[in-house]
Amino acid sequence: MALQGTLKDFALPDILQLIGMQRKTGILTMESDEDAVTVQFFQGQVVGADTRLRKLEESLGSVLVRTGKINAGQLQEALIAQRQTLQRLGYVLVRCGALSEDDLREALRIQVCQIVYRLFRWRDGRYNFAPMDHLEYDRDLTIPVPAETLLMEAARMIDEWPIIEKRIRSGRVVFRTTELGRQYAEGLRAVETPGEGSNSFQSPTKEEAEILRLLDGRTAVEGIVDRSSCGEFDVYRTIYDLLQRSLIEERPSAESAHASKRATSGTVRERAALAVLGGIVIVTLATFGSNPFVPWRLAMARQQADDLREYASRGRLERIERAVHMFYLDTGTAPGDLEALAAGGYLDSRELLDPWGRTYGYRLAPEGYRLSGRDPANEPSPNLTLLHRFSPSQRMILEGPAYVGSAGGPVRP
């Protein structure tokens, strides 16, 4: 069965979970109106990624310079040699001794992961996974990254991105340091540490010092990301923290001056859209017999979508089971309900709902717990039921009235 559709129907974590669990080999293509990204998988592990807007090869050199692995002169010499030999930039840098193979492997791994992490911020888009029997990739310089590893790191980012984006609306926003921020950056004044109490003060961290240096009042956030040695998420989070402490401020933008012009162009676009819609109606009526979107074909597509969602639901249940285990290791207790997993940062709250938006069942009892989901028809399904029994040592730790199931009695299938 082909794995394709839209992100509204099937979320990226579910897609990666499917590919990782089934140890698939192939290429995942993600497309939006602004960009297209390809991610290469070999036996369920990510071995490469690229974007349409900015190729991996193009960004590698600047990343190596920013992180101090090479200097600007070495990069320019390597780029000249690359144009002459048509070899990859990484090979050229290693061959001329400017970079070690280990440093190149790590730089490529970081770049690939950053490309995939950005996909978790997409709200809309289309995906298509093309399975392959064999995939060629550079085994000498590639560090395969398991899909599960990407999911665990991305879970932390997903929780924090909505909070960050409330203050940093887009990558085109420009910030500048305040007078307090300038004194802080120059070491003239320590600033209260967030959440540590009024008597706890700190000097700039390495990341803060770098971001404050780059915030010149002219460069947008997306430019700061390009220039910084930190990853995109870390840049945004650092800027958010600086904003919260009034060390930086947003520079007034000139966009408001063009608001009326955009409104006028919007009216023109609306008229054009109506004309296109009328044309679509005519074409639809003329091609009704062969149209793949007629009711009976749509019903087949819905069945395939339900099959995919049911498989994804199984994957979510297994992620919840792992989160319960991590909760136990951290706290020595079992969660009283699934909401505790979201409150503790073990899962995003959206992962507590199945692909149809319904809540999962969770029943806790002295001998174990039961996780359950429902099939597309909203009926209980044995394929979507997980039973976990505590070991004798776990029961000794967890014994007591607090761990009796919500409905009382033992956990049963």
C-alpha cells in the first residue's frame, strides 16, 4: 500500500513511526507551497535529506565555518576545487586536509537532522513515501539516524514551539538589543536567572553571547539562524528567553506601510480564484466518468486512509506505553491518567488522541495497566489493546490504594 496523503490526515510522527517500525527503505517526499523536502531511509533509519530551497551541499560549507571546523579561506579554496573537479564539497575538504572524516560525518548528521526537525513545524503539506528494494548512499561518511531517535528529540521541540511562536511570529522579524541587553552582553551587568528566584543572577551563556552579537537590528531571525553555530530550534529558544528578560526588543517593521497595497492585491487574487473555480467546475463535469474523486473512488481512498490510521494508532499506543515506562523510571510511580504524561513532558498532548481525534483508554490496577484504542468504526479492537503487567519488584514499589484502577478490579483484556 502506498503511503501518501496530507499532513492533516496523517501526522509526521505517525509517518516516521511507520517507516521505522517496518524498517522500510525508500524516499519520503514532503511538499508544501513554500518548499519540498526529501528524506532518504535505509531499513528504517534516516541516511540523507535535502530541500528544494537550500541544498544540503550549499549549507554544509557555511555550517563548517560557523562551527570553527574550517575557516573562510579554506572554504573558498575548496569551492574553487569543487567547481574544477565536480566532486562533493565534503570530499574536497577531507582530501586537502582541511577537515577530518569524523568532523564531516558529524556535520552531515547535524544538517540532515535539522532538515527533518523543520518538518515537524509544518502545519499543511503533502507526503509520499516511495519504497525501494535498495538505496545507494555514502556508507563511509553517513551516520544513520533511527526514526525513533528523531521522534524523541522532536517531541521536546513540538512542546515548546507553540510557546515560542507566540513571541516570534515569523523568521522575518528583526530584533535588537536593549540597553539592559547591551550591558548584559558586555558583562557589565548580571541578569536574574529565569525561574531561579530573585537572588540568582547569571552572565551570558555561550549561546546567548553569540545570539546577542548577531542581533544587530538589521538581520531577521532567519538570517540569525543561517549565521549561528546553533541549530534553528536553539536559536529561536534563545531569542525567546532573551525577550522574556527584556534583553532584546522587536524592531518596528515597515510592513504596515504596505498593508493597503496587500489588501488591494488580495481583492484581485480573489477575483482570479473565482474564475479558476468556475473553470474547475466545467472540467469536472466534462470528465466525471474518469474522475478519481467521484464517490465510489473516494470511498476506496477513505478505506485506505482508515487502514493507515489504524496502523498509526497502534504506533501511538506503543509510544504511550514507552512514555508510561519513562514516567515510572523518573518518578517511581505509574501515572494516574494519560494527561500526566503530557503534563510531565513525556508526550505531546496531541499524541494522547488517536488519528480520529478520540481519547485512548487507560486502566491502572495493582498488577498492571491496560491501554486501548478503537477501530475506524469506533468499536473496541484487540489489535489496538496493550496489556502491561508489572514485575514483582515493580508491584512492591507501586503497592497501595493509589494504584487501583479507576473502575476497580484487575486489568483484563
